[in-house]
Amino acid sequence: MINHHIFPLLQCPTCRVRPLIVETGGVRCPRCQTLYPFCDGYIDLMPRGAEFDYVSKYVSDEEQLAAELDYRELAPPLLAAGVRDRMLRRLMRWSKNDVALDNGCGTAKHAVWNAKYVKMMVGTDPATLFADEAARTVTLTKADSRLLPFADNSFDKVFAIDILEHFPLPVIDAYLAESARVLRPGGRMLAFSNTRERSPIQPLIDISRHIGRLFVKAGIYDFEREKLRKSDHVKALERWEDVVAAFERAGLRPVKVVFWNSLFTTFVEHVLMKLGESIIGRTRGRKPAGDVPTRVSAGAAREIRARQRMRAHLRAKGPVYYALLAVTLLMELDLWLFGWMRCGSYFILVEKPRQ
Ligand SMILES: [Zn+2]
């Protein structure tokens, strides 16, 4: 769904002129005459003629990832995604007048889950792995985060979930500078990402990882999809000081920080849920719930099958939904108990100062 309130905010990502002229097939730049077409559920606002050295794996391997990530249908916000989403809501403090940007939205799940709290939710990503529901409820643009197609000071809130760990340093700087540019003075940005720092309670956390590995050895499950999702993590911001410095270079002032020491979370992800998936995702004696793409590992296929079956349960908001919600709250306990304790995973809330 393209909300027409987006049009006055658009500017040409190629020559930075605005406003763009709205035509039937797209929006046109009055200077360079580029037509940015309306596509299936989104506007293609990629800059023309710009060459970048760095392209995210999500863009270069879009077709392969589309098959493996099972992205078109969204589950409710539960488990790790649920914890991130609850934190996003708590720290962003949405208002009904907010114009918000999910910068690097991926499937746009967080944009979908939060769209009802704001005036307009915009999602942008260079890869178009948008969920079907996102195309219906969020204003989606295909764009490069280094040359955002929006005017200065367009947004009250911007968020970046699981983005910064994918970029080398010059891309992080360009990404944050553009995020700061489109944020209005006094506007706030939330980022969730990871450095390379270890948690002070890492030895305790590792107990769950160890148990998980024993199950892998026993062939009960594997972590193929986790590996795929994390395969292009660069973590150029290695230490917490690097994170703060990067935001300050972009002119963004830290307001609040919560660390995620994943004691309960790792137990849930490496033991509890993987056991559940291996039971629910078994093929023997069960009808397949849907299409599982070929060309994926046995573990990935089992996880996709488990997810498809789970979604059918979750849509009904029955006992399975409430059981997973309880597990989500258990994971969130990590933030309440250990959020003050510096470690690799962090939520940072920053503000663009009023001049
Ligand atoms: Zn132009």
C-alpha cells in the first residue's frame, strides 16, 4: 500500500531534487527526468547510475535467500523477534502523529507490527523480500540506505533492527548520516545490533550452547539456517566505544542503552525451541503443511516445515500462541535483569539534537 502522504517527502535519490512529480506509472524527477516506477506493492527509488563497492548479501543473493528465508508470510511477534519488537515499542514510544521509517526493513515485519501505532509507517530496503502483509499495510520503497529518497527532516522516528552488523565502516557512516539527515531535529532513532564484545556471564550462557551442540552431534537438529542468516555479519563496530563514536559522527546523541545478555534467550533458542522444532518439523507420518523449497539442507527444511505448521496454530491465537508468548517473556527477562551489563548485543536510542 502506498500512502499518498509519502509523495511530498520524496526526493530524487540520483540528483537530490524535490518534489517529485506524481504520474500514473511512478514518480518523476523534474531535473534528471528519471521515472521511479510503482512496482508490485512498492516504489522503486534506487539511485540511477550510482556504483557502490559494497552490496549486502541480501541484495546480491536475493533470489537464493528468497527461497530459503521463507519470507512472504509473517508470524506474530514472538521469541527473539518478539523481544526486539516489544523493546522497539517501549523505546520508540509511538505517537499517533508519528511518521516512521524502518530503514533496512527486510520483510518489513517490524514495520507491519507497529504500523497501527503511527500516522504513516515507511519501510525501505534495496532487496525486495517484503512480506505480503507489508505490501498491504506499509508504504514500501526499494532504495539504497546511502542515498535515501526522502527529504531532510522527513521522519519523527527511524529504526534499524539487525542492520549495522552487516556493514563495513564506510557504509555504516553513510547509513547513519542519511538516517540523521531524514530525521527531524528532536527526532529519535533506535538501533539493535551486535559488537564483538562478550557478556560477563558468557560462561553461564555457554552451558546452553554446549547442550545445543550435543543435540546437533546426536543428529536431533542443526543450525544451518542460523549460519545462513549470520553468514555476512561483519561487525565492523567491534567495541561499544565504536558504536557510540559512529552515532556521534552522524550527529546523533545517545539517550538510552539496553544490553541483551542472552542467558534465558540462549537456553530458549539453542535447547527449548530447537527441540520443539525437531518434533513439530518431522516429516514421518505427517502431511506436509506447505511447499518447502528444494535446494535447502535437511535442518533448514525441517525448520521451515515447523514454522509453517506453527503459523497455522498461531493464527488461531490458541494455546500454542500463549505458550510461545510466555517463552518470549522469559527471554525478555534477560533485558530486565541484565540490561545494564555491557555486552555485545545492544539496543541504542539516539536523538538528533534541536539546533
Ligand atoms: Zn533527479
